[in-house]
Amino acid sequence: MARAQTPPILAGIQSARTYAEQTTALRSVKNEVVGHIQKQHRWVAHGILEPIVEILLSARSPSKLNGKNTRGHAVAPRPLLEEEQVRLQAIQLLASFANGGAAFLTPLHGAGALRALLENLCPVDNHPRVVLATLKALRSFADAASFVLPTNQVQSTLLADEIFAEQHLESLSSILASPGPPTSIASTSLVNAAAGLIAALCREERHQILIANAGILDALATRLASFVVARGEVVPGAHVVAENEGIAEAMPAPAPAGLSLAVTLDAICAVVADSRLRACMLLYSPSILAVFPNLDFTPPAKDTRAAWDALEAVGLGSSRPPQLGAIDFLLPAVPGQPKGGPPQISPFPPLGSTRDYSSSRLGTSRSGTNLSSWDSSRLAPTSAGGETGGSEDPEVPLIPWLMRLAADRRGAESLSGADVLTSLYKAGFAGRYREAALGSLAVPLLTHLLNDSDRPAGCPPAAVSAWVDDATATRWERTERVLTVLARLIADSEVLQKSAFQCGAVETVCKLLKEAYEPIKSHDGGFKLWSPSPAKEADILEALPSAQHGQLPLNRHRVRLRECALKALASLVSFKNEYRKQVCDQDAVPYIVESLAEFPAKPGGSTGQRSAAAKALLKGSDSSGEPPAGSGFGRNTAGVLIAACHTIKLLARSVSIVRTTLQDAGVTEPLVELLKHHDIEVQIAATGAICNLVVDFSPMRERYTELGIMRILCRHAHSMNADLRLNALWALKHYVHGLRLEMKRACLDELQSGWLVQLICDDTEDDALFSKSRQEQHPGTSTSWTGDDMDEDVEMDHVDEDEDEEEGGSGKHWTGTSTPSSSLLRGPGAASPRVSHERSRTGRLRRAEVKLAALRDAELNPQRKARSDDLAIQEQGLNFIRNLITTSNSGSNGAGGAGSDYPQDTAEMIDYLFSALGQDRLFEILASKLRHKVLHPFNRRLSPSSLTLEQGQQTQHQQAPSRVLYPQAKVIEAVICILVHIAASVPRHRQLVIAQTDLLRLLGRQFASRDKEVRVSLCHLISNLTWRDDGADTQASERRAEELRRLGLMGRLESLQQDDADLDVRERAKGAVWQMKQGGAAGAIGH
């Protein structure tokens, strides 16, 4: 293929000798290609990108710095220099190509455009107009990357990795944290553009941590506080409190008119996400503390409290905050849950004055709700205790402020405020008393936005095109976001789920899911554009890297709509069978099941039809993994597959749905295919969904067995991924319950008894983390030492669990000019300014530091994650053994069901377990779970000398503080339940348990456990140990009861019978005590 002749303009660019010539040539190209996709393709074919990038990198004064000092700020506005004019034209030209869509990202990236753009981001070294053009160009790159195919190397993550590098984060922080309010349009646009770029690209946890570390979250919090000041909603008396606490300098100036509150909130939400630590950083940012102090408020009019007092009088005041602050009086009084029966009154008592909430700013309200007009003498500092009356800080008034912002239902600010509010609520910083208000204000807002997102009447469906109009794109994006926010908000709250259900959310979400599966008409070359001479240019354009087009906007929206709708459905059905039944009644299950297929077909078809269609689509798909033209349903991403698995898992909590709807919908084969998916996150989700579908009452278990589910799950249980191991063990635990003995033996053999022992005994994740840490700190040391001597079971005093929190919080206070949360995140070695106790009289700042340090350790400390993973896996491994030796005496259920010879089958399975694991070894494993354990020390660097073993003794390990693991309630319960089932077998097995004196002594300590299930399980164990099968077992039963008395268990059991606070425990203990006194006259109990 011959290359097209070089255009004169390109030759002029390459031969230009002066800045003016370069500027003129670049402007000519820009004017030609802006908004003209065909010409953009043509210019890329001619090789225009490399010269543009070269000019952008070279048009710079040698005296300019390259981002080494970005904490300063640009001087007063000045005219552009000649080299800056050249760079501005080059940046705008690159942005024009990026606006052409995903097709241009590969050639732009190959030419080095991203690196060249980032060289112009520093606000110190570059003119504001150049920086603004750079931010806009980067945003064009980000928007285009959202449409790329999965096989494209230029993904959004790649852009985020480049843009959120350390030196560029300093530039973004400098833009957002410029001193004083931005007064020019250019400065305001810079802040909006920087915040918008963060909101568009910040999705990964590692990027969120980097951004928070760079101080950007604090800068965004300051911008948010400036809006509070501009709206006249600063808590009265805040200036006095700020002065007393030494943070008066953190009180921001009012936000200028051009600054966007919605964009600022979007950026905050992107950074905070689901992190408790970053949510705490936002709430305890100095500017937020300055404008929102915790102060009790006495309203000027007595009738202001009338609504709350009326609700209290009729038992509906549970939603009332413990202290009513000034912001709380701007919200309507919402009735909470009734304490008794349903009251025979109106839900909203018609008491008190009605306020006008129509004003966008309190300062213009005529109802007397302007906070600045209230007398600060009516305020008093709140007590340190929160709703519990303990040492917890009271709720930060930012929470009710965001609730009011969301309730206004005005434009994008309302949805953005609800999004940030959801993050703070999920992080636990909103009191439980806020649920009623959220259910009455936020949830109806979201469902209202969903209903408004429907296609307007008379509006034709979106065309299959490479472009959509702004109104349609905005409506699509809003629908996706509302579904996501609703899913996050109601996920763990029955109150909010009830509110969403009553607002018709189930019907609306199911309708949107069905719309997401409307077939898209087949199209051939939807991106092909008209050309006056197609034959002449075809050979050039088709050979370009830009010929690899991205997703069509409609296809992308449909796929994202499926994912978001599935997440919302999963959150709606997590608690109530009534809601699950409603989803089934809406005929949404076929669409959920079809979402389990990577290449979906028409929902509602038979299993055979779907399988044949999937094979045809997979065969016809190209190397990019995209379905062939004419498939009509696109390709489900990993996010859709994971969301569908989660929805199936929650629907399967209903026995009737498992036995009917899911069975009829053909959910079996799609899930088995996902268990083999190349994406491990999809495997984890599919394994979690299987858990509720292989139980003994499921009619699908036989089919799963035929498809080899046992082998697949056992293979997953050997995975290096802790989450996959956990879900696989969980599913195996359910699968083996009620199986025939030969299948149980086969399952244990497939899993391998040695591996099961390792999962239960070893701290796999903790050991791996320790080994990795040791290798990083001492690359030359041997890795053969495992620290077994340190991991021996020992008895020692309880270690102060708050040691790290106190250490992290002591002596780290800040003044109004420092950034506390950023210094905390930078690590224990980071220095921060101190403030005297006299300047921090309330102690609020000190408590904030301690809380941030504790959250930092809980969230960023890999040791905690490793320990949590190990404990969860050990618990499920023990529960697997429990169900392995449990034989159902209720008859068979399918081909895999157990028979009815309960005691004999149980005894046979226990004997097989003893032979596979070793009888003494099993009891020793159970005993080890009841003892304290010393783990590897991580808190300080380990020197090679501290890892040396001499004559079997560890030397000098005292250099690092030991970590002690105490017996965990869930693990203890699992251990006891195994013993309960062994004792429910034949008399010789009860004798084996009685012979474990050390084990029984360890169990005796657990009678004082705070966990109810542990105490109930102990009562079951005593009952089973003293049970007698027949007259021949009478003497043995009496000896067992006598041994239990000798160990002191009788007295502890009587203490439970008399003093336990739980009725169930007292009744179980009463039966066990009676049986011990009668010599074993009750029934053996399986638990």
C-alpha cells in the first residue's frame, strides 16, 4: 500500500522555523479537523500526531522547571508567550483528535501524546490557559477511554496510572488548593476541570489512596466548605468555636459563582468511595470541622420543636437526633419506627410552622431559616458522648446538610449530594436514627429520578450510531448513577429497602433491566462515514490503528444499565422474601439468568436454545471477543456477570424460589460455566452463588453433581486467592450436607485431607504476608524459617488492643494551616504540627486524630486483612468437617441424599474422618482453636539476628512486639458443633470426647463467652455427652456425667441456668442440668 502524499500543511509544520509559523500551521490543521471525523482519520493516516507531540515537547523555555516545585501558584494573569501559543494550539489539536472517540486513543498513545500533555499540567510552570487546555484534553482522553473495547491497550486504568502519578498529583493538588478564592473565570474553570477529571478517572482503590495521600481530598473538602459559607449555612457560633480550637484559619472564603458544587461532590465521592478511612478524613478535614462544629441549638421560636415533641409524645420519635443542631431544624421532622403497635394518628402531625424550602440558598429564604440570622447565644457545645452516651464523637453536621441538599431535588447537585451522603452512611458515620429520614427523603428522591429517566413520550429510541446528543447521554449517565447510588444506600438496611419497595423501586428496576435487553438492530459498519472518494482513501483508512473502533454508545449504555440494575435488585432482595417474590412476579428472573452469559441471547428461551445461541455467538465472535454483527444483545462484561451472580445468590435465600423459579429458569449450566471463567473475580462471585444452590433441599444439586461441581469446588479450594478458597469451602460445606457416605468420602479425598488440615491449622495468608515482608526487608536472608516456635500455643495476659490507636494518635495535633488526615495517611513516620491543649480545649481534634489513626490501621494494615481471611477460612473448614460427619435422618433428597440409618452412618463417617486426619490429630486441632496464639511480629523491622534459631530456641525476637490471636467466637462455635455431632454418634465416640480432658477444660472457659451461640452449643454438647442409647449404656453415661462434674462443668451449667440473660440459653442449660442429674435420660441433639 502506497502512503498518501504529504499535505502541504503537514510539510509546513515539519519545516517551520519560528513559533509564529508553527502556531499558524497548527491553527490551520485544527480548524480543518474540529468536528470532522473523516478528516481526523485522514490526518492520522498522514502521520500528523508525531510532529504535534514533538512540537509540544520542544516548545518550552529552557529555564522552565518540570514540575519539581508545584506547591506555589501562578502569578497574576499575563499575555501568552509565543511558545505558549504554540503549546496551546498543539494541546487543543490533540484534544480534537481525542474527541473523535476511542478509535483515536491507540494512535495518540503510540505517538506519546499523553506524556506530552502531562508536561503542561503544572500550574507553576505553565500559563493558566495552557493548564486549562491540558485538563480539558485529558478529560477528552478519559471520555474516549470509557468506550474502548476490552482488548484495547489504552484503558481508563492506564490513563489513571499516568495522570495520578506523584508529580502530577502535586499539580492537581496545587490547582485545587490555591490560596484564597479564585477570582477569575480561568481559575474557576481550572478547579472545575481538575475536579471533573478526578471524578471521571478515580475508580481504583490504589488511585483513591494516592489522591488522599496527596492532600487532594482535604482540598476538595475545603472547596465543599466554601459552598457552605457561600450559601449562608455555616453553623451559628462556628467562628467562635474555630478560634477556641485553633482552626480559625481553616474557615474558607465563600465559593465564587462559577465554581460547580456538583463537580466538587462528584470528585469527593470518587475519592471516598466505600472507605471508612477516607470518609473520616472528609468529615474531620479542618475546613469541615470549622464550618460544622457540634453545637446544641435552641431555636428562636418555641414551635420549631413542636413537630419533634409531637412525634415523641406518640412514640414515633426514634428518628430524633440525640442533640438537635442548627442544621437539623432545616430538615422536616420524620416519624421513626413505632415503639408499640401502629399508632392511630397521621404519620406527620400537623403541628408547627411550614417552612419554604424552595429557595436555593438559605440566605434568600423568607421563613427565618437563614442560619446567619440566628443568635449564637442560643448555642452550646455538645457533650463528648454521641448517641450512645459514650466516648464516641457526635455526628458531624455535614450529614444533615447533605440530606437537605439531596432533598431539594434540584439538578445534578441533589444526586451528587445523595452519592456522598451514601458513602458517609455506609461508612457508619450517620447515626441509625437517620434511617427514617433517609427513607423519607433520599430514597424517594432516587426512585423519582429513576422514573424521570424513562424516555420522554414521543421520543424515538436512540439510534445505533457512533454519537448521541448531550441530552440523551446525560439521561443515560444519570440512570446508571441513580441505580448505583440506590443499590449502595439500601443494601444493608431493612428500613431503607422497605421504603424503596413502597416507592415502587422493584417494578422500576425490573423495567429498566428488561429495557437493557431490548435487541439492537443489526448494523454493518455503523462507523462508516460518507466520503466523496471512498475508493481512493479506503486502503489508507482501513490500515490505520484507529480503524479499531470502540463500543457504540447505545451498546455501552445497555451493558452498563444491566450491571447497575442487577446491583439494585440484589440490594432490594437481600432481606425479605416478599421483595424476592415481587422480582419473580415481574418476570425478571429470565433476564437475570441471561446476564450470567458472556454472550447473551434472547431472555426467556429454553436452556438448549440459550446454549446453542451462545455457541453460535462464540464461534462467530472475532479476536477482540466482541459478538458478531447481528447478535443484538452485545457482550456482558465481568461487572454484569458478577452482579448477576450476586443477585442469584440473594434470590436463592428463598427456598421456594430455589425449588421453582430458579430451577425452571435454567440457572445451573450458566453458573458452572462461570466457575471456569478466566476472570478470577467472576469465579469468586459464581462460587458464592453456588453456595445456596447445592444445599440438600435444592432440586438442582443432582444436576450440579453430574456437571462435576465437586471437582471444580475442590480445585477452587486449592486456589492461591483467599476469597476463592473461602467461597469454595463455603459451597462444599453446603454440598456435603446430606450426601451419601460414598460421595462424602469422595469429596474428602478430592479435597485432600492434608490440605484440609492445612487450611484449618495454618495461618496461610498471615504466613505469606510475613514471608513477603521479610524478603522485602532482607533480600539476602533465607526464607525457610517459618516461625513455628513463635506460633506455639501459649497462655498470656490480654494485650491492649488499643495500643496502636493510642500510639498513632498521641502527640499528633494540627493547627488550622496543617492537613491532619493527609499526615496520618502518610504513615507513622510522618511529622505533623502540634497544637497545645489550651488551643484544643474540647479535645475534638485529639479524638479525630485517634480515630483516623485507628481507621488507618484497620483499613490499610495488610495484617488485619490476612488475619481476617485466615479466620474465615478456618471457620468454614471446621464447618465443612461438621457437615461431613452430619448425616441427615430425614430421608433422601435426590440421588445424592443420605439414607435414614442416622447413628450408624454418622459413626461410619466419623471413623473415616479419624482414619483420614488421625484421631489424636483431629482433637489436637480442635483444642488449638481454643487457645491463645502468638503470631508473627510485623510492627517493627526484623533484623537477621532476630530470625536466627539456635538449638531450637529463637533468639532476640523480643525486638518486635508479639501479636496475640485470641479464640474467636465463630471458630469456637464451629469446634463445639463438631464435638456435638461426634457425641451424637455411638457410645464409643462419646467416650472418646470425654477422654479429652484438656479439651474439655478449655471448653469450660467458654461458658462465660459473650457469644450466645457458643453458650447454646455448650449446652447441646453436655446433653449429648450424657445421653444413653439403651440400658447397656447406663453405667457409661453415669461415668461421663461424673467426669463432667469433676471438671467443674456442672457448676458452670447451673450458673447459665440461673443467671444467663438469654432465655434460650437458660432453657438449654436447664435441660442439660436435668439430664446430668438423671444420669442421661434425654435425647442426643444434632446441632
